[in-house]
Amino acid sequence: MDLDRLRQDYDDVELDPATLGPDPLPVLERWLEDALAVGMLEPNAMTLATADEHGRVAARMVLLKGLSEAGAVFYSNYDSSKGQDLNSNPQAALCFWWDKLERQVRIEGRVERVPEADSEAYYRSRPYGSQIAALASDQSRPLAQRSDLETRTAELKAAYPEGVSVPRPRGWGGPRRSVRWRNTRDSNGNASPRR
Ligand SMILES: Cc1cc2nc3c(=O)[nH]c(=O)nc-3n(C[C@H](O)[C@H](O)[C@H](O)COP(=O)(O)O)c2cc1C
């Protein structure tokens, strides 16, 4: 594949920092709405970068599941690789990229855990299948074979049939990061709410 020939012209959209206002939260909310309106599959998908205590960096996709004055929230397993990174080094970076809008948003800084009650409330709002999946998966651990996960899922479905309360996995919850401006514009004209 000739990657060098892939080119996209990003001159169409201009961002005037003066239109953004002092609070990045309403801007991010509006841009998420815009991303939904233009038909992006997962407008709330964002890259999460973490680093372990040795400074080894890892990035992966997560879904933004809460946004308020308290911060931006995603949910995961605290025992996963990302969870372990954040336990030893709570500095993280989040990055949204909405290609159809030609917009990027960056959020950087220290994360904290949301209250247990918030994690429980979000877990309870998830569909049955997602609750079982969270319980069945040992996130970040390699699977010897896929059938192990299928067997565990079937066992859990038998133990907790639909309609019965599925327990929230130990160590499942939501790190969050508050959202504040740092730079309103970078060299590409992208807004960058970050700290
Ligand atoms: C679009 C997309 C959204 C995802 N959202 C989440 C999420 O919200 N929480 C999560 O724990 N993993 C999510 N994942 C899976 C993670 O990217 C990752 O593979 C998994 O959490 C294990 O990461 P870790 O080993 O670095 O901890 C998502 C993956 C994709 C492709």
C-alpha cells in the first residue's frame, strides 16, 4: 500500500478560538452532538493513553460514558492493564478524532475514580449481555482459547439468568478526568481542551 499517496486536505474548517468561550464542557458536548448528527458510528469513542510506573506508554480505545462538571468518565476493569497503569500512575491522556467534522479534542492530566455508587448505577444501566461479558472477561489477560470465554459466559448465564441481578465484577468502575482548556488552538487549528 502506498501510504505516501494518501492525502486529505483539511483547509475547509476553521476554528475561531473567540467562539469557544471559557468553558470547554459545552463545546465538547456540542461537538459530540455534531459527531452523532453526521452519522459517526461511535462518536463517544476516544483513545486513552496511560503509562506504567516505568514510563512505558500504552493506548487503546474506550467509550466516554459520562461528561459533567466533575469530568469525563469511561468505564473499565481496574485490574486490566490500563487499570493497573492508572493505579501506579494516574496521569492519562484522552483523544477524540471525528474525521467527518475535521475536529480533534485532547484531554490530559490526572484521573481519579468515580464514586462506587456511580459505577454501580452505570453497570446497572448496561444491557444484560454487557453485564455478563464484563463478569466473564478477565480483561487484558490472554485467553488460552476462545472456548474458555464461551464456557465461562454460558456458566454465568446459567448462574444469573436474565432478570436476575448480575453482580458487578470486583474492580470494575470508572476513572474520570476533569475537562479544562489549556490551548484553544494548535498548529492544525484543532481545539485542545487539556490541562
Ligand atoms: C471502539 C472501542 C471502544 C471500547 N470501549 C471500551 C471501554 O469503554 N472500556 C474498556 O474497558 N474497554 C473498551 N474497549 C476495549 C479496549 O480498547 C481494550 O482492548 C481493553 O479494554 C483492554 O485494554 P488494556 O489491556 O489496555 O487494559 C473498546 C474497544 C473499542 C475498539
